[in-house]
Amino acid sequence: MGKNAEGTLKGRLSALQAEQRRAERRRRVVMISVSVVVAGGLAVAATAFVQADRAGRSLDAVQTINVSARNHTDKAVSYPQAPPVGGDHAPEWQNCGIYTKPLRNENVVHSQEHGAVWVAFRPGLSKEQLDILLKQAQGRDFVVLSPYTGLSAPVVLSSWGKQLKLDSADDPRLTAFLRANINGPGTPEPGASCSGGVGEPSV
């Protein structure tokens, strides 16, 4: 091979190697850019998921109602909420637990005064929805679960001065409400007995 030909070949080889190095650098830049975009997308998706999860468990929709009266009375009380969230009530509290029949407001309000959450559901709620409520109530102290005629929502959670209406029993706010309001900060007599009163729970 002549010197000219050899020089030409070396030049072409050098140019080819240079082009390969440039191509490799371009590939690296593209890979880094793609990685950054993918990582950013995953971070955004993760943030959105966390925010959605927090929003799903948020208790911002809980109504806070001022309750000033809490005298004992043997008379029927006309409550502004259904179910009530406190007020004058019967001298005997409702034993906490699971009931298959509607309960007397005045007795359950006394239980709320002791720190109980009343989980009321519409009669005729589906078995699947009832099963969810039963799992939430079983083994939990200070919960009264019962049907309630005329509810404005399928499930209504009520503690002393607090109420949350739910369209479904599998709403994650149900658990959040129970945790926040069983013997919650607004309870007049937190930790007072939720047994030894009236009623025989079915479970």
C-alpha cells in the first residue's frame, strides 16, 4: 500500500473513530436526558399519588358543630342533626357495640359524651358495605354501629360536636375519623365507661 493510500486510510479511520466518539457522546446525552425526564415523571407521579392519598384521607369535610347543652333528661330531645352530635341526653348511656336495630338518640348521645363514635348506616345497605362497617367496628372500643332511618348519606359518622357524611363504607376517611374522634379532643368525658349502660349489642 502506497504512502498516500495509507495516509488516506488512516485519515478515514481517524475520522470514523472521531465520528464514533461523537455518536457515543450524543447517545450518552440522550440517555441522561431520558433518565432525567423519566425520573422527573416518576417523582411527579409519586407526588401526585401521595397527594391524592392524603386528600382521600383528609378530614376537611368534617362538620364541627358547637354543642353547649349536656344535661340529663328523661324526655325526648329534638336534635338539630340526624344523627345527633351531642346535647341533652338520657341518664343511661348506650353500651358500645354492633346493633341490628335503630337505637334511641338520647342514649347514644350519652355514649358520645363518653367518647364514642356513632357509625350510622341506612337500612338496606348492601352486604358488601355492611361487611366493611362490621370489620371497622369489631374489636374497637367506643364505637356504636347501628342502622338509622332517614339518613342523608349511606353512612354518617358522629362524635361529640363532629360529623362526617360518606357515600361509601370503603371511604378511607372512615378509619381516619374513628382514629381522630374516638375519645377525641372535643369529648366532654373522655374514657368514661361505654359498657354497663343500656342495650345488648349483637356482637
